[in-house]
Amino acid sequence: MVTTTTARASARLSEEQLLQMYWYMLLSRRLDERAWAMHRQSKIAFHISGMGHEAAQVGAAFAINRGVDYVHPYYRDLALMLAIGITPTDFMMSLYGKKDELSSGARQMPSHFSSKALNIVSSSSPVATQVPQAAGIAFAIKYRQQMGLQDPNDETQPRLVFTTLGEGSTSQGEWHEGMNWAGVHDLPFICMVQNNLYAISVPIEEQMAVAHVADRADAYGVRGVMVDGNDVLAVYDVMAEAVERAYNGDGATLVEAKTYRIVPHSSDDDDRSYRSREEVEEWKKKDPILRFQKVLLEETILSDTLIDDYESRARDAVNKAQVEAEAAPWPAPEEAIGDVYAPLEAI
Amino acid sequence: MVTTTTARASARLSEEQLLQMYWYMLLSRRLDERAWAMHRQSKIAFHISGMGHEAAQVGAAFAINRGVDYVHPYYRDLALMLAIGITPTDFMMSLYGKKDELSSGARQMPSHFSSKALNIVSSSSPVATQVPQAAGIAFAIKYRQQMGLQDPNDETQPRLVFTTLGEGSTSQGEWHEGMNWAGVHDLPFICMVQNNLYAISVPIEEQMAVAHVADRADAYGVRGVMVDGNDVLAVYDVMAEAVERAYNGDGATLVEAKTYRIVPHSSDDDDRSYRSREEVEEWKKKDPILRFQKVLLEETILSDTLIDDYESRARDAVNKAQVEAEAAPWPAPEEAIGDVYAPLEAI
Amino acid sequence: MTVMTLIDAIREAMDEELERDPRVFITGEDVGERGGVFRATQGLHEKYGDTRIVDSPLAELSIVAIGIGAALTDLRPICEIQFADFIHPAFNQIVNEAARFYYRSNGQWHVPLVIRSPYGGGIGGGLYHSQSVEAFFAHVPGLKIVVPSTPYDAKGLLKSAVRDPNPVLFFEPKKGYRAIKGEVPDDDYTIPIGPARIAREGRDLSVFAYGMMAHYTMMAAEKVAREDGIDAEVIDLRTLLPIDKAAILASVKKTGKALIVHEDNLTMGYGAEIAAVLSDEGFEYLDGPVKRYAAPDVPGVPFSHPMQEYFMPNPDKIADAIRDLAAY
Amino acid sequence: MTVMTLIDAIREAMDEELERDPRVFITGEDVGERGGVFRATQGLHEKYGDTRIVDSPLAELSIVAIGIGAALTDLRPICEIQFADFIHPAFNQIVNEAARFYYRSNGQWHVPLVIRSPYGGGIGGGLYHSQSVEAFFAHVPGLKIVVPSTPYDAKGLLKSAVRDPNPVLFFEPKKGYRAIKGEVPDDDYTIPIGPARIAREGRDLSVFAYGMMAHYTMMAAEKVAREDGIDAEVIDLRTLLPIDKAAILASVKKTGKALIVHEDNLTMGYGAEIAAVLSDEGFEYLDGPVKRYAAPDVPGVPFSHPMQEYFMPNPDKIADAIRDLAAY
Ligand SMILES: Cc1ncc(C[n+]2csc(CCOP(=O)(O)OP(=O)(O)O)c2C)c(N)n1
Ligand SMILES: Cc1ncc(C[n+]2csc(CCOP(=O)(O)OP(=O)(O)O)c2C)c(N)n1
Ligand SMILES: [Mg+2]
Ligand SMILES: [Mg+2]
């Protein structure tokens, strides 16, 4: 059964936290826009965007123990990654594929995030593979606690895993099997489906015969919640509850954040064959950043001056990142052949 | 949502049909018992049994257009197969692995049923693979009807697919993906889960975190029904409704038949480590054949004489089958190497 | 004859088969209105509609299984796996199921299924949009595997695949989709699945390749002919399973030397089987070691350009490998 | 030293590793109270309890993925796939995921995972309880593949696998579980993953095998020694990936002739790679064709006894193959 929360955990967020959330959403958007521009300028070969998804991602990020709890993300999670600690330069480096790029040493395409230091687990491209892996991570957390290898109340240790994917990807058997483990073992596991209504061109009606992805939670005995993914505070609220449950050993949650990508699937895509311009325009009006801005302005947490200030900081950060990445060296060709096996001493 | 039917389609079954149903349940049981005995006598190497599942299978068989509608079964479906037209001799031949055995020319282990003539689709051992294939068959039926290749009202043509599996096998991604297609395309598809509470030794609580497999239907937008799988008429009722829906283009149904296997998983298994003898005895009391016998006796459709008569016919049929199979030749060793590719002329 | 690109030839083959046989349909991710991410099915949805050009859910094992089920009823499905890298979830359905139906049912059930998929590197796709996967499937009796390198072959072989009563994996070198052009007859024709093609006759050594590497090998052969006077025979294998042993042995009988080229990584790549055939049945023809020129044994094609170029074979590198073997 | 069966050695290795390291746990179908369908984990649930010996849902891809996830956090999972025939649903998690984590994260994340699975035919299992699947995975850099043939090796190699920071596939010849017995030291020992083992020194020719076929090949070698005076060297490969090229080449350098034996079907079986290595790097040592003795190219081991025996290699057939090559 899908439930929506009533307790407003977001009421406890400080002004500073709210402004940070705004900042990461804005920074993500500006960085993302720059990537599109760089692609049009043929500076980079590929970009896949999170534009439109920022509220879902940043709302979620602030509810977990960022940099400590495990996150197993997907390619659209730029804002989530920034909020956890991936820097604009890291991202720019991956767009170019420069030497020592953080996630993969430039072996992977951009937006295949990884940072061991931040407990961001390396992601691949085949969709949904991360979900049963994330269940395995959650299993390990519970195992360590049961075996006395980890204190369940130690906040310096990861106490849950947060994984994300698109609604289309829930069609994969991988998703089913991961959710099932999470339910059977009541794992500290949160799966957020960012439902943007399309899987590339395939609309949700051709993807599944249910109205809400969250309805599928019942099949696994996990809690299912549905939230307006363009409302960052609403996302924070449902996530905070899910996090609480995970920390308390109360089990797994499936969060469905309803949102929309306001740009094509990727820089290789042209969405005009499958989405009407009217539909896209309609959703642009529901832009999660403008919406949050309005809330913050109403509550006088933001001001017009501050908005300008944030804009110019974002612009500077993006510029700086681009300059740094452009200046960075390319990997040596032979770096293609390292790291096939971890050395035995690694254990 | 799980619904249980109220209309009693079984009220329309003739005495003759009821007796046929009784016959196939009995025949299956006696054949199955013989197979166990043959295994103990070291005449055969392996047997996997349907004992306890006869009501679920025969109730289902009589609701479909037997021998015409496609059936994609699993290894426990002996009674279902007999009701559709596989003979005791066919089965005995497969136990021995004799030449020209019907399902596979003795290439497969016993209980991997197939008969092209009866539209019983060849089954493999990896569980749940049949489910998305069955969805493909259902897709093809709908396709042929839409393309005008087949008249939807032509009863000599297959108009639905019926597939079966155990509750444990619903953990497979294959099941998820097959169910999803059935829902998205509203296919003439019926999936019956024979829930016998265990997957070999693994109890349902370690398999899934839901009370009823039928609850999972909601995740696919298909109808879910739950039925006492030891009550052959109740099974017939829910199946008849599912069949009606399929024929009318009203979509797919997931039927959960609650039952129990009253013997170990297979002749290789010893169930004492994971099931209490009390539990097994408890279920033996709910034997579906005795239960149906009682109903038929009460309604004076069966009599004690008739019971004896059926018993001796069953014994004769089983004896005859065993004699025939024992007398049949072995395959030539070189038959191992035929049938890798269908010849081009086959199309 | 019309000059067209590889992908146009593939699209035409499907268009004509859809036209010819109402049992043919296409399913896969984004094959409908979107016309496929590489545009292989562009325009087909408009022409044939929702019933025959079916956008699938994002779930490869079921794309294949739906195809198997439909094929069992004697329809003629063409399943598209968007990138070969994403065929792995369908491995069970392909290897345990599609390949075994005919054998396991003693010839009762056959599976006339085509699985099309773009494969190969050099397009900035990184580990998961660059894979070569043919070697896995070439181990599986019951499957047929086709990898065309020219528009002419692609169209004729794809038509044969659609008409074949067996499961056929049809791997398309995506780097060549638009880069490779060639003449294609205007009328209906097929090319049989099985026989390799002598792409260039030569006397000095034999080079075996397929897909994009067959294309590159032709360039390399012209180069060494021009620059070094080496006369290389180039065999475009086209069909990997069943393997055309006769053609392979005949060529090496003539030349005495063999080089196998693939962009898949070396160990247990398809070249291993050719080398094994030659080192047994062709042993007495061999005047030198059987050489394989292949990608390095690392877990994928790296994204960043310098590393990708290091990984990928190309005409120059193949020319060097030819020269080395010629000098033996 | 204690004489024990192959499966006892495997169980002991797991027991001792569970004892040694609290990060080690086991999951798979029926591994708990039931002790595994082959009894490989018998008694372990009783000893280590529900937390460490975990019955999984009936779902192989998630068995492996749970293992991967746990391994990423530096636990030491041992995942059991009940029969190798059922590893195919997990192909994506093994090939696209486990094998690539270290490379794709530039060495940040490693996956210390063991996947154990019984494989092989000759036990009346038909198409789906008899498969050999090592060839598929031997193509995948990033994986290690071990196939022991003696209790001593099995125990020592399984311990190494558990302690290895990489994903290790550990395939167990199930026909030998109780049929193969041997001495096993009483104290803790490991055998490194990688090196092949000279199971029998010989001068006339080299035979390469692994698993049940290594066992059979030893019997065949003794037979031809006795009956024909042929002195065959037998190399038990033990580790298939990484491949021990040095050992293979050294043996053929000595003997000049090579036979490779496996019960997997011929085409693109593991023997292809050995033949390919020999036909290149060992070319100058070869005094005869490189021979492969393998199962026929059909989609599976048939169930019925006469057909199964026709399909399966056995000591007599291997002895014949040795004689044929020796006579070349
Ligand atoms: C297994 C697999 N199949 C196909 C693809 C190609 N692909 C990449 S993203 C995508 C659509 C994903 O849709 P959804 O899950 O809704 O996420 P969204 O992109 O909409 O956020 C597809 C088909 C893939 N990456 N992996
Ligand atoms: C993919 C796969 N994994 C494992 C097995 C081994 N196996 C055969 S039957 C079985 C249990 C099936 O349980 P369930 O689905 O509940 O059906 P039941 O046998 O109880 O009728 C298992 C694990 C298999 N056949 N296929
Ligand atoms: Mg989406
Ligand atoms: Mg069961």
C-alpha cells in the first residue's frame, strides 16, 4: 500500500540547510546546462542530464548521512552526487575523460559515478544491476551489526544503502530480485525510483500496467511511498521517514518520486518524436528549482540579492571546473590495461 | 487485489466430467506412487513427484481447451499432463529414458514434458523460464488475431496460454518480466502458482515477504486469485473465470493454488531436515483425492464399487505402461548427436 | 544496385521481410516511434503500426523470451537488443532456452527467432556501449551467429536469418552503421548463413576477420599490398556459427600462414577456435605460427579517447600484424 | 593427513574459513538446514547459524548480486549456485558487474567474492543438470576460474579463493564429489590460484585437462603406459583464468605434442584457447597437430544412459585419443 507521510521532518531543517539544498540544486542545474552547451560546441562527445530531477535527488541526499551511508546511484544523479561531495571539477573531468578522473580514471562514460571515499558505489550502464547489489550492501550492514562487527548506533559507519533508478528500469528482473531480498530480510535499504514518465522514448503505459511504481512495494513486503519529486521538501520528508526506519531496523522502503526530465534522454537523443512540445513546456513550468526558490523567497530565507549571489557563485564554480578540466592532462594510452585484478595484498 | 470467485462454474460440470477429473487425479497418483516404488527398486534413477498437487492441476486442465490451448508446464505437472493427453506409457518411457520417448526422445530427464501435437510446450529445468515464454505465446495469439491470421472465436485454435510454476520460482526475474508483459499487453495468459510452501527446503517466509503470491498480481496490473489448491472444484471455478477472461480479451490472471507436496522434493531429496513429520501428516489428511472422492460419494456420483473399479483400471494402466516401457528399446548412442539445427526446409 | 550504408541495408531487409510475411514483427526498446536509438527501425512504426513494431519494456530477458514464445507458434520475431552490452540479462533465455528447444524436444519445437544487436567499440561508448559478445554465444550449439561487414551481406544475411527456422544472433558493427557504404541489389536476394566470403584473394598469408575488423582488414591488406608488396588473402567470416571450416582450411592450405583479427579481447575470443581448428586440421599446411591480433585482456573498452585508441585494433595496427607474420 | 572425498575437502575448507574470519558467510538455495542438495554445507548451519549460513530465495542473479554488494563492503561471501546449469540468470551480474568493478572504478572497489558451483555430466542429469560452463567465463578478464580435481587441491584452492580480493568462480566436478578421494593435510594450507600442476611427468606427449577429466586423464595415462608404453605427461590445469601459459608451453616444449581434454563441447570450449596459445607461442615446439578431445557439439548432455555415455569422455576414450596422437 502506498502511504504518504504527514509528519513534516523538513520543518526541522535549518535555514542554512535549506540554502545548501537550494545551492546544490542550482549548482547541478548550471553544471548540467554547461555540459549541454559544451556538447553543442563539440567540446565533449556525450552528456546525460539530470535536469528536472534535482529536487528528488537533493531532497533525498539531505535525509541520509551524506558521505557515510552507502549510495548506489544511476546516471541521472548529478545533483545527488554534488550534494554528497562529488565536485564540479570531478564531473567536468569525466565529461572530457581526463587523467585520474575520480569515478573511473576516465575509463567509464560520464555520469557513471563512484567515490570510495564518499561511499558512492561504482555504477555501470546496464540498468537496475545496482538494486540487488544495494540489497547486498544492506545485507552486509545488517550482518556486521548482528556479528558485532559494527555498532548499529555508530554514526560514523554506514547504516543504510540508498539506491536509485528510473521507472523503466523497474521492468528488469534485477529490480524484482533486489526488492525481494530487501523485503525478506527487512534490510536497511531505500530504493528511490525517479519516475519521469519515459524510458528514453517508451512511456510508462507501455512499461507497466500499474498507476504508480510505489504500488509494486506490496509485492515485496516493503513500504511504498509516493511523493511529488519536484517538491524538494516533500521528498526530504518521505526520505527522512524511510531513513529513520532503516536506522531503526524497521525495514526497507520504496520511494517513488514523480518527476520529469525537461531535456532529451541524453545528448544522443532527440525527444521530438515521442514527446509533444506542449507536454515538455507544461513540465518546465513545474521546474523544481523555481518552485523551491519561490518557497524560500516567501519564507524570506532567500532574497533577490542572494539569488544573484548564488547564481554568480554557481557560474564561477562551473567556470572554474571547466577551466581545470580543460587544463588537465589526458590519460596515457597504456592506462587502458591496468587494474584487471586487485593484488593479493589488497585484502 | 486478490479476489475469490463466487460464480460456481463447476456446477455446470457433467457427472461424466467429474468422474474424468477423479480418474486423472487417481491415475496420476498411482503412476506417481509406482515411480517412487521403481526408484526404490533401483529400476529408475530419478523421479520428481506431483503427489498432493493433483487437484490444482486437474481442476485447471478441465477449465482450458485441453490439447488445443497452449500449456507451458513445470516438472510437477504429471496430473495436468495426463489430463491433457500424455499417457502413462509416455511417462514411463521418460522414467527409463527409452528410445523415441515422447517429450524429448529421452534426451531430457523425466517430467520435462513436451508434446507438439497437444500444444504442450517443451520445458527445461531452470525454473520460471517458461513464464516470459508463455507471455510470448500469448502475445502471438493476440497478434494472430489482430493480424487476421486467426479467428478469435475458432475453438480449434489455441486461444490462451496456461503456464505453471512453484511459489519459490516467483523469486526469479524471469517471472517478473513475464508477468509484466502479460499485464502491459493484457494478454490471454494464465499463470498458476502451485504454492506448496517450500522450494526444496526453503520455506515461503524465506522466499518472499508477502502472505500470498496472488498479492503480487497487483504489481503487474493483472487479476490475482487465490484458491484452495486441494479442492479440485474450487480450482476449476477460478480457472474457468480466468479462461473466460482470456478468451474474451479481458487480460491475464495469476492464480495461486495453495497446496502441499506430500513427498520429498524429488527422489534425490530427504525432507526430514526441513519439514516436521507432523506437518506432513497434517497435510496428508487434506489429500485432494480423498477429499474429492468424499464429495463425489456424497453426491452419489461415485460409489464404493466404482472406486474399486477405478482403482483396478488405474493399476492396470500403470502396469501396462510399465511393461511397455520396460520392453521398449534403448535409444542408439548416436542419437545423442541429432537435432542441433532445424533444417531450412522446416519453414 | 543502389549504394547505401550498412544501417540502411539492415532497415531495408527488415522492411521487405515485414512486407513479405505477416508473421514478421519487431520488438525491442525504443524500436517504435523513436525508430531505435541507432534508427535501424526508423519509419517502420509509421508504416506497420503498433501491432508489428512493438516497444518493449526495458527488460532484455523478456524481449528474447517473448520472441521465443512467439517463434514457438511459428511467428517470425525480430528482437532488438539496444546494445550488445545489454544482452547479458538474456543469456539464460538464449543459451538455456532458444538454443536447446529443437534438441531437447527431439525436433518437435523449433525457434525461428532473430536477435539483432549493435556491437563493438571505437565510438566513445566506454565499458558498456562497446562490447563484443559473439565469443560467448559461439560456444553454444543450436545458435547461429552472423556478423556482416558490408551492406550487401547485411541485407542478404538478415533476410536469411528471418527465414531461418533456428535462433540467429545477428551482430551489427555499429561503428560501421554509417561509415560503411556499398552496393545493394534492388531486388529480393538472400545470402546463405554459413559460408565465409573471400573478400580479397591473396597468396602470402590468410587473414580471418568479421564485422568492423573485416572492413579494417581490407584496408590493411590494400596498404601492405601497396607499401610492402604483401599479397594477403582476406576472409570475411560473416557467419561465426556454424563455423566455415572448409573455407578456413582451404585458404591456409594455399597461403600457409594465418592471422585472425578481432576487436574482442584475446583470451577465449573467437580467434581461439580458428587457431584451434588450424593447429589440428590445418597443422600440415602451416608454415608459421597462427597469430591472433585482438584487443587486450581487460574488462572493457575504456571511454577516454587515448585509452580507447590504445585498446582498439585499426587498419594500421592490423597492417603491422600482417607484416610481422609475412616476415616470419 | 586424512583421506577424504572431494566434497568433504570442500566442506572443510568452508568450515575453516568461516571459523577463521567472521566476514565469511554462505548463501545459496538450500544451503541452510538442508546442507545443500549435494551436502556441501552439511552441518554448517547448525554450527554457524542463520546469520552466516543463509538460505536464499530461488533467484541466482540476486544470489550473486547480494554477494557482490556484501563483498564491496569487504565481507567475504561464498555464493553457491546449486548447479552450474543455473548460473546463466546471473551472467549479467558476473560478467558485466563482478568482473568489471575493479577496472571500472580505477581500482577503488574490489569484489572479494567466491561463487561455488557443481558442474559436469555423467550423472544422469540431462541437459540441465550436467553443464560445463567454464568456457563462457574464461573469456572474461577480471574473473578467476578454478576447477579442482583432487581433495587436496580443492581445499587449498577454495581457501585461496575465499582470501582472494577478486571474484573467483569455483567449479566443482560433481561426479567426483564422492568418487574422488585423496589425502588432505590436517593443518591450514592454501594453494595459490594460477599455477597448473604436473599431475604426471612424461616425455611422449602432453595432456591438458581439469576437473573430472583430469581425474580420468590420469587413469588413461596409466592405462596407455601399462598397455602401450606411452609416457604421457598430464597437466592438471586447476586454474583456467588466469591461464598458466608458462606451464603449458614448458610441457609441450618437452614433449612436442599436445592433447587437450574436456567434457564441455568442442567448439569454443576451453581447449580452443590452449590450442591457440600453442599454435602461436608453442609453434616451434610442435611435432604434430594440437588435438582436442571433447564432447560433441550438441546443446546438452542427453539423459538416457546410452546417449549420455556416447556424449561423455571417459578414461578409455581418452586413452584412445592419447594413442592416436602418440602414433602421429
Ligand atoms: C540493461 C539495459 N538495457 C538498455 C539500456 C539502454 N538504456 C539506457 S537508459 C534507458 C532508459 C531508462 O529509463 P528509466 O529507467 O525510466 O530511467 P530514465 O532514463 O528515464 O531516468 C535505456 C533503455 C541500458 N542502459 N541497460
Ligand atoms: C534457475 C534454477 N535454479 C535452481 C534450480 C534447482 N531447483 C529445482 S526445483 C527447485 C525448487 C522449486 O521450488 P518451487 O518453485 O516452490 O516449486 P516446487 O518444487 O515446490 O513445486 C530448485 C531450487 C532450478 N531448477 N532452476
Ligand atoms: Mg524514466
Ligand atoms: Mg514450492
